[in-house]
Amino acid sequence: MTDLSAFPITRRWPAKHPDRLQLYGLPTPNGVKVSIMLEEIGLPYEPHLVDIGEDESHTPEFLSLNPNGKIPAILDPDGPGGKPLALFESGTILVYLAEKTGKLLPADPAARYETLQWVMWQMGGPGPMFGQLGFFHKFAGRDYEDKRPRDRYAAESKRLLGVLEQRLDGRDWIMGDDYTIADVAMLGWVRNLIGFYGAAALVDYDALVEVPAWLERGLARPAVQRGLKIPARPE
């Protein structure tokens, strides 16, 4: 039996299956990157719901794993050298899981770096910009009389969707014929932007052709459908 007692996070979220990878998250656009990835690669794991609405990501136990207080995070009992490894940052986790299993990341060095550049693009562009647009359009920021912040993030989100639209021209997936972690990183964010955030009109989503087709292909994948609901939200 694997012993994970050295990790304080397991005191608040005990591992029923300590031999499996432990996922700490919530089905947000960032959180589902890892749950989708785990469903795609078929690696056994145990999900734990971290309720950010109850500020659980800022508890001492969670901060012991991720001092930045953000989901998702993982604890792999079978890390490099057979030793447990704790990781945070969704992009890093995607790369780690891809390299651990040899899936969803090209082996060819040039294609590998090209894939990674699109993952980093998502982390630095669509993620933060779509999230800010969501704040100013859907959440507390919508009450601000000054709409310049919302319009700024709407314009940048529209531009970024244009970059993705151009990239997908003639391609099924961001890397062409192969579905990769670049797609996994983006799917939840585009889905959230036009769905939960209700910002499709602000970014002229209906004027796009390639992005909606790509999103439809991605959401049709069984692993994506499962991953979007993991960990299950409290009823």
C-alpha cells in the first residue's frame, strides 16, 4: 500500500486508493484540462472536489501542495523514480501526463515543441483573457458602468479566437490530424466562453467557421464528455 501521509493535503482529502494518481480540482475551464486528459489517456486516478466557492483552495492543506491556491493540482504516487510527485499548474500537469504515458504529445522533437507553443499560448492568452471577459460580462464586473474593461477583453478575446480560426484552417485539430494536449488545453475555455459566460455575441463567435467545427469535434469525444463533469459538483 502506497503511503501518502507525508502530504498534508491527504488529511483533508483522504486517498481511498493511494496507489492511484490523486486529482484535486473542480470542473472549471482550467480544472477540466486535467480531468479530460486523464480520461483520454486512461490512467487510473482518484478525483477530489476542491470547492473554490467555499475557499477550500486556500486552506492550509491545499496550500501545502499549491502555494498559489489555484486548482487543479495532482499528487502522483508513482512519479519519477517511483517516488510520489505533487504538481500544480494545468499546463505543467498536461505535459507531465503526456510524457508519463507517451500520449497526446508528439515524439518528434519539432512537432513536440510546436505543440507546447500552443499550450503556452493558451496559458498566456485565451485563458486569462477569456476569464477576464467572463468577470466583466457575467460576474461582478458586469455592474460597472464603465464598459471599457469589458470591451477591451472582448476585443482581445475576439482577436485570439481569430488566431485559432486561422490555425485550424485546413486542420481537424490544432496540430493537424493528431489530437493533442494543445486541444485539451483549449476546449474547456472556448466552451465556457460561449456557454457559461454567454459572450458569443461579444466576440462575434457566429462569424467563425473553423473554431465551432473544432469545438463540436472535441465535445463529441467520450473522454471529453466525461472529463467535463469530473470531479462532480455538489448537488
